[in-house]
Amino acid sequence: MPDAPTPSVPEGSVPEGSVPAHAVVVGAGVTGLLAARRLAQAGARVTVLEAGDRIGGQVRTVDFAGRRCELGAEAVHLASPAVTALVRELGLEDSMIRSNPGATWLATRKGLRRLPQGVGPTGPTQLMPVVRSGIVSAPGLARAALEPLVARRHRVEGDMSVGRFVRERFGDEIADSFVDPMLGGLHSGDIDQLSLQAASPMLAAVARDGRSLTLSVRTRKAGPSVAPSMFATWPQGLSALTDHLLDGVDVDVRLASPVTSLRRTEQGSYAATTASGEDHHADAVVLAVNAAVAARVLADASPDAAAPLARVRSASLASVLVALPAAEAGRCRPIADGTGIMIPSRLGLRLKAATFLSAKWPQLSGGDTTLVRLSAGRDGSTIVDDHTDPELIELLLADLRELTGLDAQPVETRLHRWLDTAPQLVVGHQQRLATARAALARDLPGVVVAGASHDGAGISGCVTSALQAVTTLTERPLR
């Protein structure tokens, strides 16, 4: 990783209070790297232990068909103030590339339709574009139009599923046609199981006070969180972010060092043991790994923390990059006139979503090939485990042909499997997480869990989780 001048640190980014002399961070994804950065800036000596042979976690930028493409996370979401502040701190703001404006297609039983304006992952904020789209039936539209009346008597105490909330507010058609492919697709999960509080905090706030989504001025001004201008990357790919997260700080990164267990020593510090049998002693530990791994590491030291974490299941996903002959792809209207396709689970396709990379990203356009990314895998599906690479690629290409009519032979393909990496934040998730964190505070003060499995999907969720973890460590006694 190239050295860089120490960046200016925004006021308040380095926490005050108690700082561990030595901290171990387990996991070198976005969460772990940012936690390591903040702890080092606060004055701690930091060691990062990563099980794999590279840093970056689910950020995986590769060379494909002569361009830099993503097999994992695709972009940063600039609606998050914490993300934009971090990008600025790292000196990456000026080189940032924003995604192109463009229409998203929605797969329906009647074929592809444009995603209506004002429809986001949590449902519509405007009904007229939904009416004009022809996606929802007349009875479905009539039911959705009752949302302002339903909202007045629909205050929710506690947690419930996203699907239940949307169905009670708008009806089944809105939930199945829009929220399932958008929010369900984002989490690779079932909206009738995903937690309203954990997967959609904005909806949870609406649920508590009975506001109408379609009448709320604030909600309508906010617009859907999928606006193209809110997504960004860099010419060298999203790995620019993870490659620079440790710039200007002194952090010891150990690759191929999976942590298998954690124990508290007689002196009150902690020993993280790797698969090779080596102990890494520290005053504080950040477990920036998925919930299943954290549960295994904590099984002996804090069974009460491990138990609720072990109940967080994760779905397996697959990403496929496809390079198609540009001339043939250009004659296919959905690919020529859109940035991707969202697919409701009720259609029964193997393909979960398609992104037309060459249309969406300026740096990926042009040349003899058009780039497309296909994704598969949802909670409860075994498609990622059931097929060889060639079989899975052909199944997804067959679904793409069915949706778009394009029957071109790929020039190049590349598949990557993400096994057990999409956390399912189902109803009750926040309570289970609170139970685990309370047990850690009691049994292992100075040990925290962080990451997408705990605090929400996406890079913005990882950034927020990392900052919360460091704040927890530096504001409470560690022994």
C-alpha cells in the first residue's frame, strides 16, 4: 500500500477519553480498517488480524475485459454524512466518479417496465407515477391510495417485518412489486422477515408516529435513496477507498491470520488466538467480522454474547461479470436505455438483479464490449451451492435472455461466490444485538462487535458501525 501524507483529520473524528494502549481488530473489511484507523489516530497501537489473503472484505475490484470492475460492493452511497466526511478526509473527493443518470427497469409479469419516479426501497412517496406505470392493478392502486387514512391509525410499538408494515400501509401489490425487489434485493432477504427497525430505520420512525409516506413533505423531498447521483466510485474502482483507509496511520496488518478464540487473561487484558496457535495480547478488541464468526470466537469467553450472535443467519450470493459484444448489446433496448433490472422474488427467476455497468458508470463505457453484472442468491435459496460455475453462469444468462431478448454469446465471464456473507436482519435483530452487547460489556469490557451483520448493510452501515465501536471503546473503562 503506497504511503501518503498524513491527512487532515476532521474535528471530532478522533474520540476523546480512555484510549487502549494496544488494540486488536479482527477483520480487514471497511469496518475493521476504519476502526483501526480511528484507534491509531487516538493514540493506540493497533494490530489487524485478517483471515484472508487481502484487505477489503466485500470490496473486491478486479481487472475484467480491460476495465476495473466490482465483484462485491459496487459504490459508496453519498447520502451518508459519515461516508462523505471520510471520503474528504482521505483526499478522494476530487477523483470521485458519480454514476450516470438513467432509468431502472422493473421486471413484471407483463414484461419490463420503468421504475416509477418517487419509488424507493421503502415504497412510493408519490402515487401518480405508480398509477401511470401500469405496474399495479386498479384494485391495488385503490388500496395504495388509502395509505394516508391507514397511517392515522397505524402506529407501531416495537419491531415488525418490513413486509407487514408495507402491506398494512399500501397493500400486497406495492410490497410485492416494489419493496421486495428493492429492499429485499438489497438485503438478499425476505421482506416478510426483515426487521423494520434494523433494515429500514426511516420506515420505523414513520411507523412509530403514524405519518403518511405519501403526504409527508419531508419524505417526498428526501426522495428515493436510489438516485444515481448519490452513488460514486473511483477510476481505479471501489478498492481506492479500502486501499487508502490506513494512509497516514501506523497499523500492523497480518493477513492469513484467522482468529479462532478469545480469552481474558489474569491481568485483565485479552488474548486473541489465531489458527496457527499464536496469541495476540491487547487491551481492547474489535470483532469486525460477521456474526457467525464472532459467535465462534466468543463461544468460550462469553457464551451469553455468542448465543444471540449465532442466531444471525446469512445468505450466500454470487456475482457474475459478463462482457457482451457492444454492437449486439446496443441493439437490445433494455440494455441500451437503462442502467439495470430489479426482479421481484415472486417471478421465480434465478437472477436476482442485473446491472448494466457500461451504461451506469462513465469509466466503463465504450470499447468493443458492453459490461453487465448479474447477481443471484437470497435467504433460503441454495442456487449458489447447487451449481458449478459454468452452470450458474448459464442459468443467469438464460434469465437475462428471457427478460431482455438479448441472445448474444459473452466474450468473457467471471464469477465470484460470496458464501454466507449477506446478513439477514430479521425481526428482533436489534434486541438480540443489544443482548449480545450487554453480555460483552459485562463479561469482556473492552471487546466490541461491529460490521454489517450487526448494524446494517452497505458501506455506510459499516462506517457507522466502526465509528460506534471506537466510541464505545474510548468512552468506557476498558478493564
